[in-house]
Amino acid sequence: MVIAGCGGSSLVLHGHPQNEVALAGEVGPQAASNASGNSSGGVSVDIPGSSGNGSSLPQPESTSAVLQELKASGVSANPDVSTLTPGGLAIAPVNAPAAVQAAITAGNDIAKLPYLWGGGHQTYEDTAYDCSGSLSFILASAGLLNGTETSGEFMSYGAPGPGKWITIYAKNGHTFAYIAGLRFDTVALAETGSRWSNRPADEPDLSQFVARHPVGY
């Protein structure tokens, strides 16, 4: 299946989402400088068959490292909204449906991986992701998406309007989401080193985004 990344490059999709893909190390200066909300530009890293083969990229750790970091944070879960830990991970709300909890788990797996234009479109299990590749990973891991979608394709994903648990904002060139109250976005990655944040949806061009949500969520 041939698709396009956030920036529009044609890529071949293969592989399957795996929640055991894990949290990476710290984001390097070059990766952080390229992690912006505008996916129209590229980064100075070639896109191989799997960016996980690039020695310059952080390598994943096991999911147990994510669980240990969550436990070490000492932060407790809230009933209905996600909680952001000091380390930039999300704790799922106790009352969230299983699919929402799975999406948050998957988001933690890739929260600190660097930005790479086209990342996550050639293969679900990657070591760097662009905006739509990262959203595709967490939604597919939760059983809420088959395959991957570009930012433009997310404009017609699911059902229109905000969802109770998950809301996706999409326009041609960029997409981000709120999952049980926390924002998941490449812009936050540039600012804090994690895609999770408490940042409000206050973009000056927010009116250009379409709000969508998974049916039932």
C-alpha cells in the first residue's frame, strides 16, 4: 500500500502496530529543532526502509521502562482525565474505556521519540515519527484505525466534531489530538521533549483545522 506522509512523500506501508515498542532516550538537539507543528519541511535525515536502522536515532527501550517511570513518578490516576507526569508521560484515567487506555499506552511508547518527516508511515514500529505517523500508531494500537493516514486524510477520519475521550484536529500539513484531556503533538515534543502536554488548542489558525473523533469515543 503506497501512501503519503504529513509532508506528502509517497511511502510504502508495512508492519503492524505493537504496544511493546517502547520509550526512547532523550531527544537530541537536531531532532528537537525539527519537531515543529508544521510538517511541510523535511529533516536532515534520510528516510530508510525503517528509520530504526539509523544509528543516529535513539533506540527503543522495553515497555517495562515506561511502566517503571510511571511508577517512579508517584502520580496517581484521576477518574476521568489523563494525568501528565513530571517526566512527560500520560497516566490514563481510571474510568477510560480499554481502547482509550491502549491509545495512551501506545502514546507513552513513542512520546519521546524524535520527529522525522514520514516517520511511522513506512513501518508502524519506528524510532521517529511525524505528526500523522504518531497519531496513526496510537490509534492503530488501540484498534481504532487500520493502516496509517496522513494529516489531510485525518480530516475525514471517524465522526465529525469533538469526541468524549479522543478529539483529533487535522488540516493539510498538520494534525494533533487530545486524548482524555492531554494533548499529543509534535509541537510539544520541540518544547518539552515529550509529545504529551497540557497545552490548550489555541493556535491562531485553529479555525483551519477540522475536529474529528473515533466513532464511540
